[in-house]
Amino acid sequence: MEAGSSSGSAFWLGLLGLVILIVAGSGGIFWARRMARGPAPGPAPGFTLEDLRAMLDRGEISQREYDTARDAMLHKTRRMATDERARRGGTDWGGPESKRKPAR
């Protein structure tokens, strides 16, 4: 009787291990796919140029501070765009029309 009980518990223990392995593997795949997609879209963190302009209009910052902050934001945005373009293998954001020269 004891031999049957031992093989029965081994069966359930093996089944439990298999279920744990499947759940852990599924979680790992879900996590990897989510990380591959990148950050979730949503509102931009921090503040916008519009917020910066409002601070200037309210007198919370000077024109010089506004210009410095605006230039820093534009520099960061350009750097991020360059990094993203490099990550994509040098392709631009758009399709065939992106081959046109940008307006100045």
C-alpha cells in the first residue's frame, strides 16, 4: 500500500512542479515582451514648453531663465530623436516623404 502512495505523491509533486514551471515561463515571456515594447505611451513627464511660457508670463522666471530652459529642452529632444534614429538603424521617422529636405 505504501508503494502506491509514494508514486501517487510523486505524481502530484511532479504535476505541481510542471504547473509552477509553466506559470514562471509565461511570466518571463510576458515580462520580456513588455520590455521589448518600450515605455508605455502617456503624457510626457515633467513640463512642456507651454508650461514654461506660462511661468514666464506669470513672472516666475526671467526671460533669460526661460531661454536657457527652452534651449535645454530642445537640445534634449533633439538628442533623444538622434538616439532613436540610431536605434532604428539610421531610418528617419516618416516614410518615403521623409527623404525631402526639412524646411528651414
